[in-house]
Amino acid sequence: MLLCVIRSSRTFEHQILNICTTHCFPTKTCPKCTGIILKAALCNFTKILFYIFVKTVTVSTKTLSQGTEEETSSTSLNKIYTELYITEGGSGECTRVLTKGIAGIGKTVAVQKFTRDWADGKANQAFTFVFPFTFRDLNLINEKEFTLIDLICYYFEEVECLDVSDYKSSKLLFIFDGLDESKFPLNFDQNELCRNATRKTTVDILLTNLFKGTLLPKSSVWITTRPAAANKIPPKHINRVTEVRGFNDEQKEEYFQKKISDKTIAQKVLDHLLSKPLRSLYIMCHIPMFCWISATALQSLLVNEDQAELPKTLTEMYMHFLIKQTELKNQKDYHGGDTDRDMIMKLGKLAFEQLQKGNIIFGEEDLKECNIDLKQAAVYSGICTQIIRKESGLHKKEVYSFIHLSVQEFLAALYVHKTFVDQRKNLLSPRAVIPVSEGGESPIIFLHKSAVDMALNSDHGQWDLFLRFLVGLSQDKNQGLLQKIFGKKDKLPQSREETIDYIHRKIQKTSYTNKGINLFHCLNELGDQSLVEQVQKYYKSGDISKILPVHWSALAFVLLVSNEDLSVFDLRKYHGSEAVLERLLPVLKVAKIAFNLTDRCCSYVSSVLTMKSVELEELDLSGNNLNDSGVQLLAGSLQNANCKLSKLRLKQCGMTTSGCRSLARGITSNPSHLRELDLSKNKLHDNGMMLLCDVLIL
């Protein structure tokens, strides 16, 4: 049997010839069409396409871009990659896997490494083909219709010659990176069924049927997302949920040793981050992108300045990172176009306006609206090429993003700060009347008040980091760094003390503890440690009773940035009541076991379990006097879609048949998450057991 392969692309023919030569597959030229004739009896055409596809994937995943598309900043993936700390949940067959992780934690890099290892033949060889998609690319074709086969070939033209039978007989893995960026409705309940891979329909319908296993049911699917978007896919369609936690302490050290070739400099960077005052920065290094930003800033200072004062706050770190980008531009000897100040303000405007819209991805039209000439910037300015990342995607159209959400938030804060100082405009409260001092300056406390109030009133903490940067920019050290870029120091009458006082008053009034913790980070940016130091003194001496009730949130902050193991929460340890527990909820959020709670405490526990930002999957409340009233409150949280609990232990909690009824309602409303429930040593009786047996999936 002879197979003639006719392609318009001569490159494709050359690829086939090279593969056939390498693997000794016989070929000859077709006398009718000058195409390539393969003797199918002696070779496997699918295998040839596989080799071509693998070569393409190998090239596309060879390097890891760290903030810029320029060749000098692309690093070998194998050289820089540090294994991530990934937690797994579930067991058994896992053909549908969802991986969660916060921005910049390493989800995309994990996908790249997985795909590269498959292409290199080092791992993941159970799959015949691995097709890595991104929602960022798929968004560009969300209004078009395809068959599943055509959709694959649209992005991976190397496999156009595969038959439907090849897809059905091969073991396939589809990877979809960035569910949080998806613009598809993904309506699993209303989308029509599609079982035919050659049937033309919308991309949204193709995706929901592929995720459900209706299309190509033998294939596997791996989806990555930020936690907030994980519920876009019903849990019943996911076999296993994993979470990328970033770097643990050993992996942080490994990263800096790999990233910084000079081992002495690398150790100095680690020593600085490990110093006690910088504990909060070291904790942030579990995010790989923050490791890169820190390495960039600190390495530059240690190499170029003998007696350099290293950054001690988050804002200082990002200021030094920004200065490093301006130096890259100057090294190119560029004479013309936008100044550093102009370019930074344009980027800041873009960052702020997109942040207001909730966008982390934007198009060229958004850049043009901010008067950013990307071609000029990409060629001449290290500011743009390092800070804005261009994504060509799998197909044609380009989209843009900042290298990390935190960089977007920093530039947005810088833009808002400079606009207030230079133009006396409060972009956070445009209609507010801003008084002017005798010297013609406007007290920045008015801007800071607007920012604090905005962050406290936000639903999901989306302005928290922006606020930290904004107040930090008014600090003297950062003002000195701003002067290097903008040429003059801002005049900020009565800034620091008034802002600190306002934040202290807000801490006393704020019962929403997550936001209260962020206010302590803001005080740290302003160099105010008075409240934290006072609480630390009482805590270390064991005299916790002297801590005022309104200052228990300060203790929560102290504990969260300490080295203490917080997996066990014992309310009695803090001489606590329910009121104290409310202030210590951030500590309870990271615990897995809790002691000395009562039924009245369960309302606070329930509030933690239903927070979108909380990823608590295992909770042991055994031995607590919760009673049926407390269990009823906990069962209410199980009904909430934000609750991620998979293991709940309520051994010996004073629960009866009434509590079983509440739990049964909770499990029925949200049956997919809870996998393990321990109710031993409770007086459930037969009626209670029957209620639970009716709803539990064994």
C-alpha cells in the first residue's frame, strides 16, 4: 500500500524527508504530483507526524522567558527550572485534573516543563500526543465554529494528516492553561451534547464536552487556573484537584543558587531575605516570579554598589526592580523618544485603567489608548520589554500582559501617586475636593484615606497590594529612589504620621480580619512597627492577657509572618473567647486542627470555610463541644460553593440525630467536595445514620 502526501508547504515535505531519513523509512517522489510517497506497509505515517510534532513542541518549550522576549533573558528551561511544591487530592483514575495556584506561582511553567519532558522522551510517555492550549489564545476565536479535529489542527498544523481513527486509538492529553482568563461561558448544564469529533460547533460546546468526557472519552484533560475561577468547572467533572504551592524553603534556596551564577552573591541575597525584619518578603518568595524580581533587584545592587543599602520592604524591592529596567534602556545608548518618566507614566496609566476593569490581559488597542508605541518601546526601552510580556500565542494575534499582577499593581500605584502629587488629582475619588497647603502642595493623606477605604470596601482584596505600594511610595527611602527616575523629590507635607494614625484607627474598627492583616503590611511599608512590637513583647513573655481585644489582629499578623507551625489552632492557648477568635481568623484559616471551640465559635469557622480566598480542604474539629447547633452552622458552610472541604472530622463533638439532618442537607447541596467524614463517638442513633446513608456516595 502506497500513501501519497501532498502539501503546499515545502517545509513540511522537507520535515517528512528528514524524519524518514533519520528513521530509515522508505520514500520516493510521486510522478503525478511530485509529492512524497510513503510505503505505508513499511512505515507508520502517524509516527512520522508524531516526530514532526515533537520537534515543534521541543522548540517551543526550549526556553523559559523571564519577563522579556529578548534572547539574552530567555533561560534554558532545564537549567532554571526548580521543582514546585504541588499538593494532590483524590486517588484512583485521574483523566480530568484541575491544578490551582495563585498568580505567578508557576502553573504555566509546570505545563511547559511537563510538555518539554514528554517531547524529550524523559517522562510522561504514556501519552501519544500532548496538545497544550491556553485560554488566552482560545479567547481570540471564541466566536468561530470548528470541529474538534479542526480546532486541534488550527493550532497544531503538524497533525493535519491524522485521521479520526488515529485520535480515537491514540492516548491523548489536552492541556488548557489559564481557566481564570477564559471568556467562554462554559455552560455545562445547557450546552448541547457533542460526541462526534468531526461535528462543527462552537468552541464553548467543544470545551464543555471535552471536559465532561463526552468527546474523545479515552483522552485526558489537564486544566490550570487561579483558585477564584476553579468553580467554573463543576467538581463532578474533575477526578483530581492539585494545587501548586510554589517553592518551599529548600526550593527557594535552590532557585536563587540556579538563577544567580555567582554563589557568593546568591548567598548574600538569601542571607538578606532570611533576616528577621524581612520575614514577610521571604514568605513571598514561595511565588517564583517574586523570586525572579527579588533576584533581579538584589543581584544588581550587590554587583554594582559596594555599600548598597538593600531593600527592606516590598515597595523598595519593586522600586529597585524598576530602576534596573531603566538602566537596561540606558545601556542600549538610546537617544530619543520617550523619557523614562514618560514611559513609566504611560505604563502606569495602562496598569491602573486595566486594574480598574479587572483585566490582566489586553490588546494593542489598549496600549494605543495610553499612547504606548510598542515597537519603539520593544526596541529601545528595557522598561517595556521587561515589564510588558507579549504573547504571540499558538496562532497569529498578539496580546499583552505585565509579567506579573504585582508589577501591574505597583505601576498603577506609582501612576496614581504621581498624578496626585504633580497634578493634584485624586484618581481614586475624582470628585473629591483636595485642599492645598500654603506651599501649594496637597496633603497626601487625602489620597491615602481614599485608598484605604477603597481596599477595605473591596469584595475580594483586589486592591490590597495596590494599597501597600501606594502608602509605601510616600516613604523617604522610596522618595529618594523616585528622584533617580523623575529627577525631583515629591513634596509630601504631613504624610507619614497622619497615614499611620488613620490606619491604626481602621485596625481598631475593622472586624474583617483579612483586610486587617493587610493594614499591618501597610504599616510595615511605612516603617511603623510600634503595635506589632508591643504585641510581640507580650506574646514572647507569655503574658497574652495584656493584649487589648482590638489588637488581637496584630497577634495574628505576628504569627503569620513567624516560623511557627500553625497547623494546630488551640483557642485556649490565646486565653480566647469568641471575640478573640474573630480577630484570629487568619490564623485559623491556615490550621487543619482546632481545639477548645464551642458551638458559638462555629459561626466564625463557617465564615472562614465560605471565603473565596480560603483553600482549606481538611479540618479536624474532633473533641470540641460543638453540639447540634454548632454542626448546623458548619453544615450551612458545606452548602456554599466556595467551601472546598474534602475531609471533615467531627469525632466526639456532642452531635445527635438533629446534627445528622443538618449535615445531610449540606452534603446534598454540594455533594462533590466532601470525600471523608468522621462522626465516630457521637450519639447518632439509627435514624441519624439512615439520614446520612441516603446522601453519602460510597
